[in-house]
Amino acid sequence: MNTVKQQFDHISKKYDAQREQLIPCFRDFYTAGLPVIKSIINAKTVLDLGAGTGLFSWFVYEQNPALQFTLADLSVDMLDVARRRFNGLNNFSFMEFDFSGDDLSGKFDIIISALAIHHLEDNEKENLYHKVYHALNPGGLFINADQVSGRTPLFDSFYKNQWNDTVLNSGLDDDAINRAFERIKLDKFALLETQLQMLEKTGFTEVDCIYKNLNFVVFGGVKPAL
């Protein structure tokens, strides 16, 4: 994951400013999971895996500022941006963490992730989903907002071409465009169906995809209550 870390350390200060230009469905993508998160009415703790600058946590915080947040990421520079975002708030903690290898510690009511897990190989994704399951309290919720492969070669190619066109017509300068194309070379997209099956195999129930726009998806599952 060192190359991933280097790429995101470099982009950290510009990351948020470029999100809306690089994600064609930006607002829907980051807010589609909020009603489900809100339904966990007794939730107190949130873990954001691959939190980056804390963008996903910000949307969750706006909905419920009483939650206790732990933001975990392998990029110290990205976490520094997140610290500035939540400066002065006492319900945020930050942790340098590589979810490709490190074990999860602690228990949480909600675990979220956005545009991070696709950096893992499929077997690593499945291993992480096991860690997430065991780190959730009974009745806890996992929400992953991410990019996936198309179900067929035709649609996979279509999704990639659509995103390429989005980037090329984003208005970003040439350096930002080239870096976006370099970062995506590190991505290891998996089928949505494969990941839903991974969650079910791990023990999650009520597993489903709650949002999809081309290859941008939001999916998750609930750990059974005792």
C-alpha cells in the first residue's frame, strides 16, 4: 500500500476541491447512505476506514453531530487535513492505520468507508469485511461507498470510458487530470455482486446495494442483533 500512500499524501491538500469534478454523482454518492445510518437510532460510535480528509464523516456528522468518530487512514497528510476540518470538536479521534494488514481494535456501532476499499485485492477485501464484522457491535451497520467493476466487459468498458470523459471535461488542469489517471491505475475494482456475497458469507444480514450510478455504488449490511 506504499504507492497508494504516496499518491494520497501528494494530493491531500487538493483532494476535497477535486471530488465534485471527479465524481459525476458526488452529492448523491456521499449522501445515499445517510438515511440508513440515521436508522441506527441508538448508535454512539462511528469508525471511518480509509477516511482520508474526513469527507464522508463530515456528511454523517452533519446529520448527527453527537456521534463519536474515529477516522483511520494510512496517509498522515490526509489525516492532517481531516484534523483541520474537525478542529475544535472533541468527538473526533484520528488513527494512522493500514487496513490491508493491521487488525481492527475497538467496537463500533457504525463502520463507514468511501473510495478506499477498492485499493485491495479481492481476498484482502474479504479479509477486511471479516474484520469489520467482528469490530461491529450486534445490530451494527457497515456502509461502503465505492467503485466497482461492471458485470460484463461491455459495461465495464462503458463505465471506465464515461469516467475518463468526466475527468477530461472536468475543468481540472493537466497535472490534476494526469494524477487522477495515475491514481486509478492503483485501483482493484471488484464486482458488486461478489462483494455483497462476501458480506453475506461473513455473517452480515440485510445486505444490499442502496445506490448505483454507473460504477459508483453504496452498499452494506447489518450485523445481526443478539
